[in-house]
Amino acid sequence: MENTKNNSQTFSKDSEKKVAMKASQLMQLFEDSLKDIYWAEKALLKALPKMIQNATSKALSKALSSHLEETEVQVDRLEKVFSMIEVKATAKKCDAMEGLISESVDIMESCEEGSMRDAAIIAAAQKIEHYEIATYGTLRQFAQTLKLTQVVEILEKTLQEEKESDLKLSEVAMDAINIEAAEEAA
Ligand SMILES: [Fe+2]
């Protein structure tokens, strides 16, 4: 009887240890992803003005400008999350975002001003949005598992903004640019 009790105590201690280990690994993963998106958002703050400058359509430049303002707030939110989990806000280079931004620069430079270039900017901006949506979705899920309720709320706000920004870009593309680009190419 005594032996069984000891065994079950050992077993529960072992499983507690495993749970704690998994939580700390998940926390590490969460921190790494947070540093990655912090770099990505800051890089986007520098890249968006160039995209705005290159946009011809007013609707596109308005959509990008309002996303620039949102991105500033999103950077502040990330800093808040860092302070909530008591980790120094540090940016870790995000190779994926660096690639997406450099692709957007290449495509802008290779297209002539006008609807074609606008269509190219939208395509590049939507790839960026989708990367952010994927990252914030994962971060929110990690935070949920780690029971960081307030952090979940903050990340959810940004995730919704990214989704709306993606929809807005789709609307701009549907409204005018794609049709005009097709006409110009014909
Ligand atoms: Fe963002």
C-alpha cells in the first residue's frame, strides 16, 4: 500500500515536472516569436513610407497610411506585452519579413508607375499582412495556453487590425486597380 502511494507521488511529481518544463519551453518560444515580430513591425514602419510614396491610387495610399499609423500603435502594444511578461523589449532579426520587404522593393522598382505598380504593391503588402496574421495568431494561441489573459487581449486587438488591413487591401484591389492594370496590359 505504502509502496503504491510512493509510486503515485513520484509519478505525479514527474508529470508536474514535465508540465513545468513544457510551459517554460513554450514561454521561450513565445518570447522568441515576440522578438521576431517586434523586429518585423519596426522594419515595416521604415518600409511603408516607401510603398506609400510609390502608390498612385489615392485609395491605396490612404489604406497604407492608415496601416502605418496602426503599426506605430502595434509596436507600442508589443512593448507593453514585453513589460507584462517582464522581458526587455528586444528586436530579433526576422528573415521572413526582411525577405518580404526586399521583394516589395524589387517589385516596385521593376514596375512602371500607375495601376500595375499599385497592383504589385498590394500583392506585396498582402503577403506581409498574411505573415503578420500567422504570427499574431500563433502568439495569441501561445499566450492562451500560458494563461496570459491580458496578453491574449492585446494580441487579439492587433490580430483583428491585421485582418482588417488585409481585407481593406483586397477591397482596394477589387475596386479599381486590378481592372485598370489589366486594361493597361492589354
Ligand atoms: Fe502589424
